[in-house]
Amino acid sequence: MSLIDLENVSKIYQVGDQEIRALDQIHLRIEAGEFVAIIGPSGSGKSTVMHLMGCLDTPSTGRMVICGNELSRATPDQLARVRNQEIGFVFQAFNLLPKLDVVSNIELPLIYSGVPAAQRRERARKVACEVGLGDRLSNRPPQLSGGQCQRVAIARALVNNPQIIFADEPTGNLDSATGLAILGMFDELNASGKTIVLVTHDPSIAARSRRVIEIRDGHIVREYQP
Amino acid sequence: MSLLVVFQIGIREIAAHKFRSVLSMLGIVLGVSSLIATMALTRGMEEGTRTFMQQLGGLELVTIAEKNPSSLKMDFANLSPGLTLRDAEVIRESASLISHVSPEILISSLVSSFGQSGTRERRTVRGIYPDHFVIRMHQIGAGRFLSDLDVQRGARCVVLGNTVAKQLWPDVSIGSIIGKKVLIGTSPFEVVGVLDFYQSEEQARMRRSGKTSMRWKWDPFRVKNEAVLIPFTTLFHEFRSGAGSNEKTDSSKRNDSTELKKSNETKESNKRNDSIDSINLDTLIVRVRDLEYFRPALDQLRKLLDITHRGVDDFDFETREDWFDRVESSVRAARLSGGLISAISLVVGGIGIMNIMLASISERVREIGIRMAVGARPKDIFLQIIIEGMFISLIGAFLGIGASLGLIEILKLISPTENVPVLSWEGVLFSVVFALLAGLLSGIYPGLKAARLDPISALRYE
Ligand SMILES: Nc1ncnc2c1ncn2[C@@H]1O[C@H](COP(=O)(O)OP(=O)(O)OP(=O)(O)O)[C@@H](O)[C@H]1O
Ligand SMILES: [Mg+2]
């Protein structure tokens, strides 16, 4: 069975009496271990499909199975559990808690899976060292550079050892050199067996993946291997 | 997600907004402190009255006194012998709900110390039975109370109230007064006991601080402190004519005993030909065995006295129940109004907390989105907000307890009566529970609001 299976999925937003079809009857399967890039122009529906796959949202119609969980009509609690256990998220805007230090930010998912405090900090420290932040453990995000912040975000996405990492324009706020370093980390993660889904509008970044899915106006218009 | 973590997050959040949090606590602080202070005050009122009444003889004391019979029975009034020693005997033997009985007769006589300097004053001398000490709740300061033997023998011994003893022998310790002689009228009596000095809390406080109150005040303990108590029989045989007070002499129902006039105040009146029916009493005090059976005890008394008085209702009961009822109801009123004020401030405090929590979540929408994105369930977010609200109210409650302790100290200084506020732990517990409840209720709406946030829009929120 596929890790991610979208069948005939639509996402429709109702704004006033206007109906916005952000996604229109999409079929998409992603297998374990794949490195997929989703590209398309702004407003095409890339983030929307990411949010669905990332269990931050549910489809308006269609069937969605993530890591073996049928989630088309899932309750918020079910979605939260899948987000916590199976999925790691990396955002363009980092989305770190500015008041918490690096370790506390990284251990956040473990809090919600009920890991005891000592173990939590231990695992958070270990992952922080893996992403190269071993010397900034007690810094808070405002004291870090953009690249370092994104490393914290990646560490947070990894700390609960999920199967899939979703990254929505992870290099969008970074200069190209730093961006390349971050992309290198995704390569490594994919090599170590994680499934990576990366959203970008930059074809050169998409070219680093194994499979590119192009979206336009809520439809998958093209799919190719770079 | 463990509660410990929730608490940690809550503490961090409150610590990050100290001033705001303290402001939002103010209502709770006020509510809790006024609630505790009110309960301490009313408790003080209650306890003050209770000890006061205990010292005066408690609720159990019933005084039986003569009164004019109702007009209906006026015609038979002569049939009744009046209040006599017989009544006391009958009550002692037959009234199962009465534990102690003391028949009493009074005279007014000059009392002086034998051959010493002290005062020579006219005082009320009571002829009593030993039960008197129990009924009036006397404490012996030195020596002993009067005994049954003293009454049987008609012994010439006396127990003095503390003030009397001090006035008779101003420079002598109470202990060394025992054994000294007192002149009551012209008869010498041996002092066998001196009673404790009775005073209210307030009087004690004033005495300790060296202040003396200039204004005159009704002193309920004066009667006890100025008591001169001798055996009933002694008084009867020594001073009988003085006992059946003079205005009663012309009352027709009095026959043989009234013949004993002041002139007969001699030893030969000692002959025991007086039947107990003919020994008239001034008062009869009794102690009800059990307050639970107060009313039945009164009924029992009334039935017995109806027989001995041949159906003439020329007696009356004085109880302290009415008085106590009045005190109780004023305490209730005070408690209610204080409680109402506290409840209002707690509600206002709760609204204050709700306001702060709402402000707090709208500031933290993004944080909530992030927590949801990494796996926080709606109920985790809800719990977080609820715990924070309760935490603020708990801190407020503790500050309120601190404030109430200070408030009670101030109230102690200025409280005009002996009703010193008494801090009650039930009050503290009650107000903390109340404050927590206010925190809980005020957290529910903001908590629901936060928990219902949609992760995506929360993440996008600027
Ligand atoms: N909550 C919403 N309500 C209404 N319309 C929405 C909502 N979210 C997204 N849309 C619409 O859905 C469409 C797809 O949006 P989406 O965010 O997926 O685009 P995107 O491909 O991620 O664009 P970008 O590259 O700019 O991030 C857009 O037309 C957007 O206006
Ligand atoms: Mg987008």
C-alpha cells in the first residue's frame, strides 16, 4: 500500500457566494522512500495539497489515506495523532516558538506524545547535534540566523522519528548558499530512508528530487522525473 | 501530555506577563481576602457570643422566677405557695431533663473584713446550693467551692467573688485570703474559696495593654465578680427575715415565714420547724441536662411546677435562647452580605481572568497553530488555557490569603467588641476552592475558543 494515497480529492473554499476550487479531483500516490517535489505558480494549490497530506486539513471530497490511516473524515484528534507520530513539517517561515530555546523547540512534538521530560531533552539534544546545532542548544530563535532556525525546524520535524517530512518552500526565506545546505540535508534524510515531499516554485530546486509533480489551478498538469 | 508540562507552560506564560497577570488577579485577591475576612469576622462574632454566654452560664441555664399570675388565675393565686424550696426538691427528684438545681435567697447586707482596713460595703449575699457553681460556671481561684456538707450543717463559710476579695483585702494574694474572716452584717464567716476573675477578651486586652477605658460599659461579669455566696441554709437561718424581701411581706400568701422579722435575727430561729413548703425562694436556677432536649425540659419543669403551685401560673422561665437566636440571625445576615460581596468580587475576578486569557490567546494564535502542527490535540490546547486560568486564580487566591491575614490583624486592632475575628481554615479552603472555580469557569470560553482554532489559519495568523 502507498504511504500517501489521494483519490479524487477536492478542496473547495467557500468565500461569500464564490466557490474556490483550490484542488480539483486530484489523484496522487506517493510511496515510502520517495523524494517528491511539487511545483507550480503561486496560487496553484501547492500548499493546499501539502496541508491535506500533512493532516493539517481534511479534503472537501475524495478519499485520503496517510500511512495506512483513512483520514477523509478524520476527527481533529485523529489528525493530531498522525501529525504527531508520522509526519514532520518544515515551513518557509520556520514557525518556531520565539520564547523557547532550541532544545525546548525541538522537543515540542515529544511533549504531545507523552515522552517523559528527561528522555525528551535527551532526544532533542541528540537531534540538535545531528543538524549541527550542538553549540546553540540554549539559544532562542531570535538569537539565531535564518539557516540555523530552519535547522531547528528540521530537527523538530525529525525528533519523533516520522516516516514523512513535508517542507513548504523551506528555502524561501534563505539566501542561496544557506538554502543549498538545507536542501543537502533533505538529500541526506531521503538517503537515510525518509519520504520527502517538498513544495517549491523554483525548477532548479525541484530538479534535485526524484519525481516532480506540477500543479496548475488545482489540477496536476504534469509529472516527470528530472 | 503530562500535567507537569502543562503547568510548566502555564508558569512560563504567566511569568512572561507578570504585570498583566497580577492585574487580572486583583479581583480574585479581593474576593478571596474579603471572603476569608468575612468568615473570620462572623466566626469571631459567633465565638465571642458563645464564650460570653458560656461564662455567664451558657444556654443550659434557666432561671425560674416568680411573676404575677395571669388575670384568669388571679382568684386562685392564694392557693399557690409561691416559689419554695419544695419546688427545688421536686425538680431535683423528678425532672429527668434537669441536671442541676440551685434554690437561692438573697439579702442585702454590709460586708467587711474582720478587723481589717478594707472596704465596708452593702452587697448582695446569696444563699445557694453547691449546684450554683456548676450552673453559673464558676471557676475557683483559690480554696474550694461550698459543699453539700456546708449546706447540711448550715456552716458559716463563704465563697467570695474576685473583686469582693480584692476590695476587702487589697494588698493580699488571693491564696492567703482563704481562712480569713468576713463579717456579713454582724456574723463572722470563714472564707473558704475565692472565685476566678472573670473578664471579656476586650477587658483582658485593655488590662494587658495598660489602658483603662474611661467610658462606662455594661459589665456582664460584674455580678459574678462581686458575688458573696454562702450556704442556703446558713442564709436562711441567720438572715431569714432579710431574705423574704419586705415588699412581699404584705402579700397574703405569705404566712408563717413572714413573722420572722429583722428583730428575730438571732440564733434561736435555728430551729427546724420550717417545712420546705414554707421556705420561699427569690430565684431558682437550673441547668438543662442536654440542649437537644431544651424544650422538653422546659415542659417538664412547667408540669412539675403546675402541680406544686396548684395550677397557678405565678412562675416564669428566663432562658437565653431568644438572645442567642438574635445573635445567630445577625451573624447569618453578616455572613450573607459578606459572602455576597466576596462572591461578586470573585465573579468580577473571574471575568478579569477571562479577559486576560482571551487577550492571551489572541496573542498566541500562532503559537497554538505551531503546537497543533506538531501534534497538540484540541483538548491539549483547552487544558493548557484552563490550567493557566486556574493558575492565575490560584496565585490570586494565595495573595488573597496573605492579604486577608493582614486584614484580619487590622480588624483585630479596631474591632470594638470582644468578637475578635477568628481565622477559620474552612474559610480559607472554601475561598480557595471558590477562586479555583472562578478560574476554571473563566478559562472555559477562551479555552474552547483556542481549541477550536484551525491549525492552518492559526499558522498563517500574523
Ligand atoms: N482559507 C482559504 N479560503 C479561501 N481560499 C483559499 C484559502 N486557502 C487557500 N485558498 C485559495 O486556494 C488557492 C490555492 O492556494 P495555495 O495556498 O495552495 O497556493 P500555493 O500554490 O501554495 O501558492 P504560493 O506559491 O503563493 O504559496 C488560492 O487561489 C487561494 O486563494
Ligand atoms: Mg504556498
